[in-house]
Amino acid sequence: MIVALYISMKNEMVALPVFNERISPLLDVANRFAIYEIVDDRISQKIMVSLHDESEIQRVQKLKELGVSLIIGGAVSGFVTHVIAEKGIRLISWINGEADKVIHSYLRDDLDYAAEDTRGCGRGRRRGCRGVGSGKRGVGRENTAEENE
């Protein structure tokens, strides 16, 4: 009998938009980002980057140039979600809380994703906030490639 052990190590650059050391409530207007370099599921370094006076497209492009492969943020418009997807960056939205606690929750695979909470979303709108989840310390879900198109 052969037993295979699969170990998934995270090696990536993760950006969190921050305001007062917490996840910025709206990614679209965020101009300060905490960027965490993750090596073997551990934070190897954290840098703070300010991207003032740049458009949403320019800010996302700059994050891509810095090597960011994942953005974990709060609320985000459809336009910015599309821009992020076009750059090949993954997005986990609808997260709130202190940035350092959020990144540690991510590393523990402990970001809480429940299936259907639409508070404040979609009232009178056609599409609403599909798939928004709620959790103990934050809310969130990762957009799939199909949803980003």
C-alpha cells in the first residue's frame, strides 16, 4: 500500500490595502498597501507601499510589477475586479479586520467563507453581490476565473 502525502506550501506576494493598519473598506480608492512576501507558508518580509495619484489601473499594474499574485481586500467594484483579473492577479474580497491578523488567517487557511450573505448588496440592483460570505472576524470569498471574465 502506497500512501502519498501532499504538502502545499505557499510561496507568493500578497497585497492588502490598508487604512489605519486595517483592511481598507474600499479597494477601489486604496492608495496604501501592505505587501507580504510568503515563503514556505511564512511571512519572510512585509513592506508598505503608497501609490498616490494613480488610477485604479495604474495601481493594479504597479502591484503586478512588484510581483503581487494575490490581493486580499474589502469591498471592490466590478470594474476593479475586472482590472485585477486581466492582470492575472487573484482576488479575495469582502474581508475586514487588522491586516496582520488577516494575513495570518490566510496562512492558516482560516479566512471564513460562508455562502450567502448579501447585506447591503443588490437592493434594487440587477446583479447584487453574488457569493458574499460572512464570518467571525471578516467576510470573504475568492473570485473564480469565470466570475472575473
